[in-house]
Amino acid sequence: MSEQMHLAGFMHASHVVHSHAIWRHPKTHSGFLQPEYYQNVARTLERGNFDLVFFADILALPDRYGNSFETSVKYGTQGAVTLDPVLVATTMAVATQKIGVGVTRSATYYAPYDLARTFATLDHLSKGRAAWNVVTSSGDGTAQNFGIEKHLEHDIRYDRADEFIEATFKLWDSWKEGALVLDKENGIFADPTKVDYVHHSGKWLKTRGPLTVPRTPQGRPVIIQAGSSGRGKEFAARWAETIFTSPLTPADMKTFYKDVKSRMGKYGRDPEDCKILPAVVPFIGETESIAREKQALHHELVHPLVGLASLSNALNYDLSEFPLDKPLSELEFREGNQSMYDQILKLSQDRGLTLGEIGKRYGQSRLVLQIVGSPTQIADQLQAIFQDEGADGFVISPAYIPGAFEDFVDLVIPELQRRGLFRKEYTGNTLREHLGLKSLNSQ
């Protein structure tokens, strides 16, 4: 358990994030197609000494609800517009000096060589601040965008992802440290004895190598993972150096934290080698009542269908066939986001929420925990979770952009610093150093 918490800012290269109200919010700047929009976020979070900002990604326009993209496009659901986050993150990296930049890439629909080259390049251009958020993707729409008719089954996707990471690591390691010589006097560019073929040939993947990008400042980018199913947690315990998760309650966070950390020993890993960061959406006001007014304004901007369109895609199930004024029934569910379905069903059964109410709730923050109050109250809530071993830190997801990040940096960060819970300045240069992870290169 770290003495100080780690913080990440959560983003989509899009008009919304977890909150589907963002693009409608009066305090949101409407520049999500412009580099300055994202660079402003990166500079703000760097001013707050955040470890990193990282991007989720969506590879298909949501069209599962009613088997049409009409609702998604009309109401602006998550995924209606998504830029390539690698390019967006690169513009943020060149506009900053310290903050890490993480990007989601699917281990189902990209080739190891292409991905290894992309992230090695990002690690060089950011001077050692890159991270890869490994996902296995879901939904037949995504599969069809990549020329595949049917999406792989849940556990098989993770089996393939295990091999994908193995192959990618081999490519990143195909240039040994010190291989690049750059001896101008003697005309020696690099040492060929320190560059190796990979010759990976497995059940799912083949790649020859070596990579055309020399060894990176971090040795390899930081690995982020977000799976919350049983198979996903096993995958995370084996590979993840940072875990993004979104349990419904602080108690759920503690359960998840203990579960994943306990699995790491079987892979020869120390629990400190992985930082678990649950997501929260903060609403901050000078007083609690002002903060709750901000939350209420935000919630009223969410149309229930925007949440249901997004949820249908996450579950890979058309929810338009169910009445909006009744609780959700149990589904014949096997292909989409299993952990999300479990959360939705629990909400429906425990609280008696109708499908329409679930849609509105989902659109407000995709079920990410909302914390509300004054800066002191927000710090109290984060401190309680952190010190109760429910987290190594937090992913901060905005309700509007850039103001929600600015409020957190200007009002909550100083309170956390006064309590000794967060750094007052960066003490390193690479993302691995920010996260307290072991260096993969000699010093």
C-alpha cells in the first residue's frame, strides 16, 4: 500500500467521457475536434501533478439499441464520435513535460507488431511517459468494422490477449539497452548483436520482428488493464501495472482490491507492482449544497435513451425490446461486458429501478461512483477509501470539461497535499517513476 495516492485523469477523444451530459453542459468547451481542447486538459492535470491522463476508446458507432445508430447519433451517446486517441495523446505529450499519457488499444483487432511500434514511438516522443490500456473489446459491430463477422467469446478473447502481450513484449525487447550507438566518428549506427529476431509463432499470432523502433526510455510502456470479470481479474493479476476499475461502492472497491492483489502471487508478482485506481466522478462546490446543485444540473441534461443506447452496446444486447417503465429482466447474456451486466442487474433488483431509470443513471456516469461535497468532504471520501485499502489512488472522471478538472486541481489537490496524501511536485520524469514501478532499464 502506497503512502501517497496516485491520480489519473480519464478521457475519451470525444464529446463525452463517462458522463453523457458533458457536451450539453454550459461549462463545457465545444472544441473536442481541436488539439487545444485536449492540450488544455493535459496542462491542467500536469499542474495538479497527476500521474497520467489516459483515454478509453470505442471502435464502432453504437447501433445495438433498436439495431440502428439513430439514437446514438441523435442524442450523442458515447462512441457517436471518437477520434484516434493515439494521435490525440501525442498532441498532449508534446504540450507537457511530466504527465503520463495512456491510450487504449484492443488486443483483439490490432496486430502485435503495429501496436508495439505505435507505443514504442509514443514512449520515445513523450520521453518515457507512455502507457497502453489493454482491452479485448466487445460487440459484433466492432468485429464487423475489422472485417470479422462475429466477435470472439469472452474468455477466448483473454486467452488470445495473453499471447498478444507475450508477442508484444518480445518485440519491445528485440532492441536491447545500448543497441543504438550513434558513433559518428567511426560510422557505427547500432550494435547488431543487441538486436534480435522474435520469431513468435503461437496458437493465435505470428510475428518475426525485430521492431524498427529502438528500446524505449521506459523499456516498455506501462500496462493498464480494466477487466473486472473473473477472467479479466486473472489477466490483470498477470500483466497489469495499473488497473482502472469502476465498482459501485467503496465496499466493492475494497473487495476488488483485495481480490486482485491476492491473485498476483501465483505469477511471481509483488502486490506493489500493480496500482489499482477506481474511478470517481466528483461534484465539487464551496458547500455540500452547492455541490449537489451542480450534480442535479448535470443529471437533468441526460436523456434516458442516450444511456440505454450506450448500455446496449456495452452488453451487446438490444434493450429496446424491453419496456422503459419496468425493471430489467434477467437476460440470456454471454457475449458483452459481463461485469457491467452484473452491476446493472444488481441495481435493477436491489433498488427496483425501471429500465428507463437505469438508462438515465447509466448516462449520468456509466455507473461510476459519484462523490459530492466541498473540497474537504471530497478529500475525506477519497482518504477513507485509500486508507481502508480500497485503492492505491483514483481515476478522476469529469462531469464537464475543462472546469471539473480545474476544480479538482485547484480545490481538492491542495487539501490532499496538506494531509500528506499526494505529492507536491513530480520527483521523476517517466510514468514508471510517477507510479513507483520498477525500472526496466538500468540506471
